[in-house]
Amino acid sequence: MPVRPSDIELAHRLADAAGAVIRPYFRRPAGLEMKADRSPVTRADREAEEAMRRILDAERSGDGIVGEEHGTKDGVTGRQWVLDPIDGTRSFTAGRAIFGTLIALVEDGWPVLGVIDQPVQRERWLGVAGRPTLFNGAPAATRACPALEGAIVATTSPHLFDDGDVPHYLALVAAASGGAARQGPVYGGDCYNYGLLASGFLDIVCESGLKLYDFAALAPIVEGAGGRMCDWNGDPLTADSAGHVLAIGDPARTDEVLEALRNTGHDHHH
């Protein structure tokens, strides 16, 4: 079923509602706690998700909801709203306005609409299957990347990777650096990096260990801006993906990126 204008309008309202909750907490004491898996959560995360769920319960009661903080609600329509109220809690608690609210509409396992919203800077990327990606209402496009050497690679942190994934990531970094003056990758940024890639400021984002609510919103945004989004084997991302995520601004570099990731001298088990 194609994405309806009312779905897009609703996604904007969800982002507005989350941002209104989050902004007053930014750079203020926000009640940081550690969850059982040692990941951080704040009152801002919880309350922003609650605000979005209230709207969905009222207006899309038949749709499922998958949220990072408040779990899964089964629906009856084959559609799910996938919510991550603060993607980048570490950046949020460190006072860095490079976290984002992620909102995705997933139909039968495929993301068809995605929003990245940065509520402090009031920046919003909207991706819809079959349409050009918009940044604050204007078209966004990835940039050409003539060679893997010299490409700018971004990741939130290799400390989040499984140990076995780190050599593959470092092999990609080495191929992009090409032995030239070593700038190294861009670190930090979570979902914000994918928006920057969609707007033509980064070439490659490489991450491991992402959950559905971390990546569902990203694919429509990256692909609607002319980029390619896949796992480390080159396969498209679905609700069943293992969480190895690549965003490539210039799809012509895809084979080289995949080859570099494999080229560690170790076998690649996935």
C-alpha cells in the first residue's frame, strides 16, 4: 500500500510531539539511568516515546508499534510504527545536538517512510518510498564519490561493535584513508550521520549492532536521496536484518566498500 499523505502528516506530528518533550531536557538534568543491558536512558526518552504513542493509539489504533523504551504493541493492519525517541542518548546526555528522534512506518517488514528529527537544531529529514528525500522541506541529495580512497567514513563508535566486526570496519577505514594524510573517520552522530550523508556531507556510514528501531527510518531517507543502504553483505535491510548497516552515498562505490569490509585476511562469518 503506498504511503498516504495522512501518514506523512502524522509522522511530522509525531516528530513535533517528541521534540516538544525533548527540548526542555537538553543540557539540563534529565534523570539518566542505566537499563539492564547497560545502555543509557533518560526521562526525555521515555516521555517522548509516550507522547508519540498517545497520538498513535488515538489515530492509528490498528497499527502495530515498536518502540525502544516501551516495547511492542501488535497491530492488525500489517503496518508498524517504529519509534526511537532519542537515537544517540550518549550525545544527548553529553550536550551534543547530534542525536535524533527516529520514526519509521514499516509495511510487511519493509520500511516505507522514515523521519530523522534533530529537535534542538530543528532539522528534519523525511524519506518516503518512491519519492525524493526532503530536508526541512527542500530536496536532499547525496554527493558523488569518485573513488573509495578519500571517501569520508562515519560511525558512532567502534566501541559499540562486536569484537569480530572491528577488523572489517578498520579495513574499510584503511581503504578510504588510502595511506594519505590520515584524517580518520567522523565519530559520534548516530542517526544524524545518515542525514548528513543524505544531504551530501558524508560518503559512507558503517555500523554494527543496530536494532530495527535504529535503522528502519534511515533506509527511505538515504535511498530517496540517491544513496544505497544495505547490510555488510550487500543485502537490503528488513525487519529480519542482523544489524550490520552500511549507508553509501554514491551507489557506484558499493562493490568497493563491500570488498574492503571483507578484506581483513580473516574469514567473514555472518
